[in-house]
Amino acid sequence: MAPSLKAWRSKAYSAFWEWRLGVDTSARDVSFSERLDYNWYTTIGYREIFAVLRNLDLTSSDVFVDLGCGPGRVICCAAQFEIGEAVGVEVDERLAAIALCNAAGLRRKGCAVRVENQPAETFDFAEGTVFYLFNPFGAATLAKVLDRLRNSLASDPRRARIAYVNPVHEGLLGAAEWLSCYERWERDTKVSYAVSFWRSN
């Protein structure tokens, strides 16, 4: 498929889902603030997001958490599944406000949707079971996040899974003895970024 045709189809598919869900996750009018060790918001297309979500085998007992949710595209997609809750965590207050608006106006959802405007390293991981990251921050912050998650799992043992899109710092996950990588998608014609899937031991 020619690159231009592929890009056009991807945009058309995304436009269809934006309309179907009743959301606008483009964040065109937001001027991003800079925060040490946090990356600017970016995302993948709806087709890829749904492929990642299906691969996580979500169940009704899962609480899905998107760390660095931006305007909320992924949590709105996760809310299409029959899960316990979809939670977005976003440090930028303007992006968090857009995510909250999108969650409130969501036409279709199978669960409650919540947005927390705070740094990921201060989030309470007590209820989360599935975590999604699109390279939202640097190694220092990711290390703090993993430490908080590990402590949460030690306090309240449960199965946890992580989908790490564009896994720039996945060496930190590989060094964590309490995590195992069970699948990895390399960047190709089907996915625009590599994705690694992890679960707690």
C-alpha cells in the first residue's frame, strides 16, 4: 500500500472513531508546558490502540490505567471494554481537562472513566491491574513509577500487566525481577511503534 494511501486510511479510521465515540483527542489548541523528564504527548491510531487492548485480555475485574493519558484517547478506547474502570493520569492540567471533557461526553462506554491530574510518580496504584504507557517520561520517572507499582503489588498481591508503546526505556522493566516480558511487537507495516507486553511474576 502506498504511504499516502495508508496515511489517508489511518486518518479516515481515526476520524470515524472520534465521531463514533463523540470525542476530540487531537489537542490541536494546546500549547504544551515543559516539565522535567516528561515527554510531549503523542499517540498511535485507533486501529493500533484496539489491537494493543485486545492483546491485554481485559476482564471485568481489571482497572486500566493510562499513565500520561493526554486528551484521553486510550482511556476512551479502553472504556469500550467491559472492565472495572478506565483511569487516565496526566500531569499537564490542560490535557487533563480535555481528557475529562472527552470522558464525560463519551457516547459509548462499558465502564466508569476517571481522569487524575497529577504526576505519574505520585499516583496511587492500589487498584490498577493493567497499565498503558506511550513513552510518557524519562528513565528517572519511570524508575519511580515502577518502584511504586512494585510496592503496591507487594502490599496487595494481584496480577498486573503493562503495555509499553515506543519502549525507549524498557531496559528498566527487563531489570525488574518481578516483571516478565511475554510478547513484543516490532515496528512494521501494522504498528508504527514497537510495543512490549509485561506481566508481574
